[in-house]
Amino acid sequence: MFFALMVCAISLSSFYLVDAFNPWLAFLVCLTSFLVVFITKRIMTYKKYGFGSKWAMSISKDELKIDKLTFKEHQNHTLTIAKNEIAEVLFHYTMDLKRKRKFGEPRIRLPTLHVCEIHLKNGDTYEIDGMRVGLFNVLYLMVFHGYPLSFKGTFAGGARNALILLLRMFALSAIASALSMLFINLKP
């Protein structure tokens, strides 16, 4: 969210820069500012999650081992949960209407998993981050190993993902409009 606001601030500053400075200089300042924001965002992401894919969780017939970054609310250490300590694993899903593959075929409804909550017998609840772990893979392994599962249909499961997508689209459109305005104002 911070980076989306930074991009919007740079885009708004382009209206000032186009009148206050040489058009080439204003274009280069905005372009450099956008690149600095994106590179900083990438560095902070790598610092938090590391390069490439990392181990997130292991599901065996006796226990779950879950990395501290896999939870929505990050833990201080890797968590190991025995299978007999789990009261239920609750998956929240929506039934989404998918497009037709060919003309004349009926539309089909397919489930989309949004949240996985692990409820322990002692009352604690842990929520797995669906942006970090493939929830269908988690579901498959939990069915295979016989974990106590339950499912809850919901209508609002993907709002967080939609908000992230909207922020990215807004930031990209702000960049495109600011740079195109500055580029059009360049004089030979």
C-alpha cells in the first residue's frame, strides 16, 4: 500500500514538474523515481521472503511443520503441530463461474480456496497465508493423510486479492498516464 501511494505521489508531482523544469529533465526525474520505487519494493520483498522459493510447510501423517512466514500473522519460530492436537482444518471457498472453453459449452462452477484455518483442541487458531502457499496442494495432502477437514462456503473470500490487484492496476495506470503526459510534452 505504501508503494502504491508513493507511485501516486510521483504521478501527481509530474503535473508540477512539467511546468517547473525542462521537459526532458521532468521526464527523466519521473522515470528515475518510478524505477527507484520498484527496485526498493523488490529489495524489501527479497529481504522479507528471500530469493527463489523457500520451504513453507511439511504435511505428514503424524504432524504439520509450518514455517513462521507461512502464517497470515507471522510467528516468531517454526511451528510443529501433532495431528492429534488438531480439532479441525477449516477451508473457506467460493464457487466461481468459469468461462466456456468452446462456443456452446455450458459454463461451469469451480471452487477457489481463499483461507485455511487450523483449529487446535486447546482453542488456538492459526491461519495459513494463501498468497504464500498453494491451498489446493495443502488440501490434497491433508485429505491424503486423513486430517479432520471441514469446508465453509463464503461470498467474500477474494476481496483481499482483488484489492491488491486494484492497487497494482491503479499504480500502473498512474505511471502510464504521467510518463505519457511528460513524453508528449517533450519538444525536439
